[in-house]
Amino acid sequence: MGLLSLAIWLPIVIGALLLAFGRDDQARFVRWAALVGSVGSFLVTIPVYTRFQTGTAAMQFVERAPWIERFNINYHLGVDGLSMWFVLLTAFITVIVVISAWEVITERVNQYMGAFLILSGLMIGVFAALDGMLFYVFFEATLIPMYLIIGIWGGPNRIYAAFKFFLYTLLGSLLMLVALVYLYRASGGSFDIATWHRTPLGATAQTLIFFAFFAAFAVKVPMWPVHTWLPDVHVEAPTGGSAVLAAIMLKLGAYGFLRFSMPIAPDAAREWAWLMIALSIVAVIYVGLVAMVQRDMKKLVAYSSVAHMGFVTLGFFIFNPLGVAGGIVQMIAHGFVSGAMFLSIGVLYDRMHSRQIADYGGVVNVMPKFSAFALLFAMANCGLPATAGFVGEWMVILGAVKANFWIGLMAATALIFGAAYTLWMYKRVYLGPIGNDHVKELTDINGREFFMLAVLAVAVLWMGLDPKPFTDVMNASVAELLRHVAASKLP
């Protein structure tokens, strides 16, 4: 079995075993089994990075086996510079989420841990799939464990949030399925994504395919105006669910633009780039302003995620190497930073059972270690230089200025709004005198929480101080993608 298959199926098998045979009176064993499964999956992904050959756009670690031969559907896996880092990021965040739930989740522990492990394997499958139908199966299957995570361990309105999440993402994906079937017929009976990249398509067909994919991927990102499901889901989801949703699941949609929309319908992508840029700018500016007025910490960070993901789609559709590479770097950085932000809110919620900013004040006086971590993550969310949050946004702004000065200027305003809402939240929650007796009784982070936040802090600083390992991997693939998008596929 290849490395990618191991990374996909190891957590899925262990998660399924925990679901099937784990019991609440075995909670300690279940937690350790989940940790072993998640760490094992992460260790399997490390050679994917260490053995990865930079300087080539070719697919690596390729695995291929017949699956449904009648329709020429194959179990076909591989990674290139566009997808490799997301395989590692998914496995890494899953380890952190398992650790974060260690003492917090006390009921149905086996189901909680099992759902996250299965979700991890399915998301790695999305990033590694090179067959259109295999991609679709993994892409849709991720809905099921996340739906259960929100619906069972979420807040008071969890059922409403879970239904909203499921319906939004499912409806968009149905149009994608229609596009996949059309491409199967147009390519002469193949579900191979690389074959679709080479298949000539007329202008109308490309436009319809582009918007069919847009329906699926824009909802997942989520782009304005189909972003409204995200704040509701984040508010109701448990801490681990919010962390995985922000750090990984939103990236599935952005990755879909890179792997499907742009190379399969390049003429339509260039024709409709103005619309994608406009929607991205609205997300960056308008949603940033919406984040400023939020009273719930989770809602504020949720809107912040929409604004930051606006940078990603903006970078992709300005069609230059700085922009596209910056968008991918921003996806990875957002994975670290947003995951850390939601886990930090979870640390406070576990102690006070409130996410309302007004219920806090002066937390730094009783939780100094935790407040230091929270400050680092807040600064990264603002895009402070030397943190992960700065690198991708700066690359996208430079790329945007190169394409059009005014687009770059509008994108840059997001850094001002980001600093405003993030620092305002930090000031009201952490600084000043102790807000009330509940805050006075708070205790600083324990060893488990310290380790979890310290690992994320190292990742945020490493990427901010030395982004070269991240960009070196993707440069050849980005250049190949842009070469492909620049060439017309009209017959």
C-alpha cells in the first residue's frame, strides 16, 4: 500500500473500529487509540514531504488501480505542488484536535474521536484524488462526519446549523456532479482529471462547467454571498469541529478551483475572472466590516475566515505566479492561524461556557501564559510580519498590484480591518482590570493545552520566518497551471 493510501485509510479504519467497538467506559483507551491513529497518519505523511521532488509539476506518489471498470473509474491517487502541503496540514490539524478534546469530551468519546479520524482520511482523499468520481465521493463523504460532529456535540441550535451546512454544500455539489458526467462524455469515457485538462471544450460548455464547479466550490470556500452558513455552523460546532472546518474543510473548495475550474475551463476562467475578483474584494472588505460589529468571539473569527479566504480566491484569479502561490500559502497559513484562534476560544469556553466578548475582561491577569499565546495568534490573524498570516496576504497584494493597482489597494484595506477587529477583541477580552468574579476564578492553561498551543505557535512562526520550504514545493506546479490556463481550449 502506498503512502497516500496509508494516510487516507489508516485514520478511517481506526475511526471505524472506534465507532463500532468503543464504549463510554473505555474512554481512556479510546482517546489513546485516536491519538495513535492520528499521529500514525501524520507520520505517514512526513515522507510525502521529505521525498517530494521540487522543480517538477509532475504528479508524485501516484497509485492507480481499477475501481468500477465498466465506467472507467479508477482508484487513482497522487500529489503535486498544489496539493502536497494540504495532505500534511490535514493530518497535523487532526492530531491537534484529538489532543484538544482529551478532557473536554466526556460523552460518546468513541463516536467523537471516530468521526474526526474518518473525516481526516476523507479530506486527505480529496486532496490526493486524481479521478473525478473518486474526488466527488471523497468530497461528498466529508459532509457526513462533520454533520454528525455539529449535530451531536454542538450548541443549542446545532440541528439547525447542521442542516444548513449539509443543504448548502450538498446542493452546490449536485451541479458539480452534472459537470463531471458531461466531462466524462466529452472526454470519450474517462474520469481521469488530467485527461479532462486536455479535452477541448466550446465556449458555452466551458462557461456552464465553470459555474457548475463554482456552485460547489464557492459554497465550500465560502465566497460572498453564499457564506451565510459558516458563522451559524461555527457558533454551534464544538471547538474541534470549528478548528477542522476553518483549517481544512474550507480549503477543499479553494483547492477545487485550482484542480478543476481553472485548468478544465481556462477560457471561461479568464472571461469570468472579473466576477471572481469582484466577489473576493467584497468578501475582503464588506465581511471584514461585518466582523467588527460581532459580540460573539466565534462569530467574529468565522467572519474573519471568510475575509481571509477572499484573499485566496483573489490571488487565484489575477493569474500571475505571485498571486496564485500567495493564495496557496494563504490557505496553509489560514489553516494554522484560524485553527489556533478557534482552539484558543475553546480554552476560554471550557472554563466559562461563554463566547460573549462582554463576559470577559482582564483575562491576562489570571491566565498570563494563555494570553501570550492568544496575542501571538491574534497578531498572526492581523497579518503581522514574521507570522504565517503575513506571507500569503503580502504575496497576494503584490500580485494584485502587479495586475491592477486599484485591486491591490482595495485588497490591502483588509489588513487594516483585520487589525481593527482582532485587536479590539483581544483588548476587550484579555487586557485591563479583571472584568468580573467569573474571570477572577479562571485558571491558566494546563500541560496538555500548553503543548497544543505551543505546537501551533511554532508552526505560525516557522511559516512566517521561513516560508521558502512552502513556496519551493509549489512553484513548478503554479507555473504549469498558469501556462495551462493561458492556452485556449476552444476547438
